[in-house]
Amino acid sequence: MKGIPNMGNIMKQAQQFQAKIAKLQEELEDKTVESSAGGGMVTVVVNGRQELVSIRIDPEVIDTEDPEMLQDLVMAAVNDGLAKAKTMVNEEMKKLTQGLNIPNIPGLF
């Protein structure tokens, strides 16, 4: 193609990058982060696909007179876990794209 140098190399890099992303997505399913709230009264585990894997609630925090407190703790732990998982994914993506020779295409970034 006229105007696009090394189109074959660009396509090859794109295919390699796509394969690396697919492999990373598989690996992230097995990587987890843990988060807690209320001094460890509620603990959650979230995987790299940003799915809640497990939740542990200390029986002491279960108060039928104050369900809102437990709801707040669960929400805080889950939101923090999701944020940590997102950070983990972003860090892994940075490692993947480091040193990648992506041409400067106007309007792409």
C-alpha cells in the first residue's frame, strides 16, 4: 500500500500483540487480589477479570438490628477489590505493551 511503510510488519506485530493479549486474559483469570473492610470483618477476593471470586464475613459483624453497616462493609470491600483488580490489569497491560513498536498514526492516540 502506498503511504504505509512496512504494512507486512505492522500486520505481523498486530497479530503477535493480539495473541499476547489473549494469553494475558487467560492468565488474569487466575490472578487475584484481596481486599477487606471494617478491620478485616469483610474480606473479598477478586480475579483479574474483575469477577468476585469469594467473600468472607466475620459472624461478629452480622447484626440484625443494623444491616446497613454490613451492606456498607461489603460494598466498600468489593469496590476496593475491583479497583485493585483494575490496577493489576493495567500494570500487566503496561508490561505487555512496553517496547512495542507502534507507529505514530494521527488520530489513534
